[in-house]
Amino acid sequence: MALEAGRRLFTKPCVFTTAAAVASDLPAPGVTEVAFAGRSNVGKSSLLNALIGQRALARTSRNPGRTQQINFFLLGERLYLVDMPGWGYARAPKAAIARWSDLVEAYLKRRPTLRRAYLLIDVRHGPKDSDRAVMSLLDEAAVSYQIVFTKADKTAVTEIAGRIAEVQRELAGRAAAHPAVLTTSARKGSGIGELRGQLATLVEAG
């Protein structure tokens, strides 16, 4: 049932609405929001494009650090898909990194309509210290979050299973973490239907 609800939800039009570079640019809370976060080049834009079924709605790049704002995409007038700036790109200017960090923290702590943050992690590498810092921020802000492994098509099934088990053990002691770990491939489409179904459930729950 969730899969079908997700399929129906993602037949609706999805449009870019707002880009926030500083906290004062953030739109007023309205419909349900879900945020997609992760290190630079983890595949956030590719995953969003796969979810929406449009190749270029969220811009992708081979250059890490391309997304420097919080971008809002409105799906069917019912759900905001929020693409957040990546982190962990050492060559980005320090001032830019500080600005992004302040913006992300302000967003995560002040959005009553934010139902879940999806923390994207390259399954080949697993979580880094910077990912864990974001998990701690989400725990502190009491924002529900869930790990989504990306680029599963580039990793053996047995390795993925081991990585999931490792991460679930780590999440067990975190207050705001959802226990289930999703595995996706934007290129192959695996896991996309399941994620759409989850998002539809969050929308229905309000």
C-alpha cells in the first residue's frame, strides 16, 4: 500500500520554489518537509532527480560542493523536498563552510514542519566523523533522521549487508535515529520506490 501511495504522490508536478543562502531567506513553514543531507558528492541531487523522475530538476555536478544553498522543491502542493548543502569538501573556502554550517543548523533547529531528515552516505565508505557530527546535531534538535545508503550499484551485496549491520549498531544509541537503513541506487533505480512510499506515509501523517 505504501509503495502505491508513493507512486501516486510522485506522479504530481514538482517545482523548484526557493533557494536560501542565509537563515533569513528560509520560507515560512507550511506543508510537510523532508530534508536530504550528506557529504559533498554523495549523490543528493542524483537521488532527488531519481525520486522525482526528472533528470535535471536538481542540478548534479562532478565537482564537490556545488550545492551551496538550501533548495526547496514543492511536490504536488503537499511536500517540500529540501536539498541541503553538502559538507566535507576541504577545498571550499572556510568562510563558505562556516556560512553553510550556520544555515544548516538554523534550518534543522527551527522547522516545525520538518518531519524527517534523510542522511545520505556512500555505501562504499560508510559514515565519516562529519556525518556523525550531523547525527549529533539532529539528536540535539530532536529531528527524526534516517540513513540512506547511496551508490549501491557500485558495491557487492555482501559488503552492503555488513555496512548496514555496522551502522544499525551505531544508531542504536542515538535518540532521534530511525532504526531502518535504506539502500538506493539512483542509476539503477533500486530503493527508489521504497523511499517514495515512506515519503507518502509521512505526508499522510501530516
